[in-house]
Amino acid sequence: MGNVRPATMERITTPALAAKFIDEQLTSLRAQIGDKKVLLALSGGVDSSVVAALLIRAIGQNLVCVHVNHGLLRKGEPEQVIRVFRDEMNANLVYVDAIDRFLDKLAGVTDPETKRKIIGAEFIRVFEEEARKQDGIAFLAQGTIYPDILESVGVKAHHNVGGLPEDLKFELVEPVKFLYKDEVRVVGKALGLPDNMVYRQPFPGPGLGVRCVGAITRDRLEALREADAIVREEIGKLPEIPWQYFCAIPDFQSTGIKYVDGKGERYMGWAVVVRAVNTVDAVTATVPEIPFSVLCAIRDRIIATVPGVNRVLWDISEKPVATIEWE
């Protein structure tokens, strides 16, 4: 069928249509793969997670999932990948702790594009090393979805393994390449994936690396990770959830004051910037109203529990002229 979605393909909007799609894919995947092995870079995002769940049903232990923890994931995400796939789905999961490797290479790097290139290149190298440890791999699975094909000829930057050497060029398996994001979520629910994985916030490929503005330091990165978890929890309680919500931590400090035994002491601390947007196409974005009580709850929790942070800011800039991400 190439890379064009069939005109006759129904939109997957219900559990029944998702079940039909799953059955069709299981038959197709088994026919394509046979008794050979498949390698998948499993980030924990909905696209790669749905592909993993489909392939686990189709070929079981012949799927090898590689989860690379580069230290730039959100709080609890690596643990969730291990719990859902290894513990609950009995996946053949390889967990790679590459935190020090990535953060050491990023030390002192301030340019956003340079950070992106380092993260992308290092991911490919780590994935290549893990691929070489496996025997009998014939296929490479990717979480390509239809917008990726429309926008970038089928290459998805976050799972981009186009930099693999020629001797590791496997045949591709892309079972959700004709689905839109909303359809992938319906399929994920039907496969039994948890809601916080199915409805996971959009997340850039370089992860928190582009939300920890400027040179990444471990203490500032940890502060960002903790603050981000609070922002996502509090805004996630709203009756109408924005399309995307997160926080960034700029590369500057400001004066704060704390009281010890009734005496005020000045100190330097970081600011956390809360960001929430609504968009249809990500080309333009508007800023939803967040109740002031929610902003105050976020402020109070962050300042009380996240070391080093003494200010919480609310970014109300729309796109254009501001981008959704800070870097």
C-alpha cells in the first residue's frame, strides 16, 4: 500500500473498530514476521507503546524492546515502562541506564540545536550498541504514525534510527503508520495500556533537555523534573484539560528570601515557568485560562517541595510569536 492511507480505511473511533484493527494487524504482523525477531526502541510514548503491545500479542518474546533512559525523561516514566511492559506484559525488555553518558556529553552545552544533535546522535549510538548484542534480528519496528509520513516522509525524529550503519539496516515494521494520533489512543485503550500512557502529554524527542534552558546541570534538571510532575498533576485535575501543559526552567537565578528563626536571609534561586497551550495543528497555539487557585496550588507545592526554586511564573505567550517549547 506504500505510504498513502487507503481511501476506504475507516476512522478508528470506537472500541469495536479498534478491536477489528488489532485483529487485522495481528494477522498481518504474523504473516510479515514469521518466526523472526523484531527490535523496537520503546520510549514509553503512546506510539511506540501501542506498537510494542501489538507486537507482544503477535510474536511474544520474539520482540526485543530497548528502553534507553537518557536522564531527560519525566518523573516516573522509566519505572512505568518497566512495570507495564516487563512486569505486566512479560515483554522481552532491555533497559539501558545511559543517564551519565548523556548528561556528561551535554555538560556545558548551551545552544538548543547542538543539544538536540547530541541527544539524537547519542541515542542512535546507544541503540546501535544494544542492537549488536542481539542475535537473529530481522526487523526494526517504529512508532511511525500518519502525520509523520505526511510531514517527514515517514521518518520520526524521536525514534529516528536512520543513522544506523548499513549492516544494521533491518526491514521496517510500522503497524500504526496509517493512524492519526487520536486513533492510536483508541487502539492503545483497547490493548489495555494505562490511561497515563495512552493520553501521555506531547513530549519533545530531546525530552527535558529543551525545557532545562541553557546548559543542563543535574540539580536544575532534577528541580525541573519535580516541578513538572506537580504542574502535570494539578492542571490534570481541571475539568477541561489543555492540549499540552508543562514547565521550563530558565538559565538564570533571582533573589529569594527565607526566614530562619524569624530572621530573613537572602539567597539565589531558580524560576520555574508554567506553560499551557491549546492547538489543533501546532502551527498556532492559544493560551487557556487556568484558574488562579490552581496556579497558587502549583506555586505553593513547587516552592515548598522543590529545592532551589524561589519563583513560579506563568507564560501567557501565544504562538506566534512565541513557540510552544522554550527551546
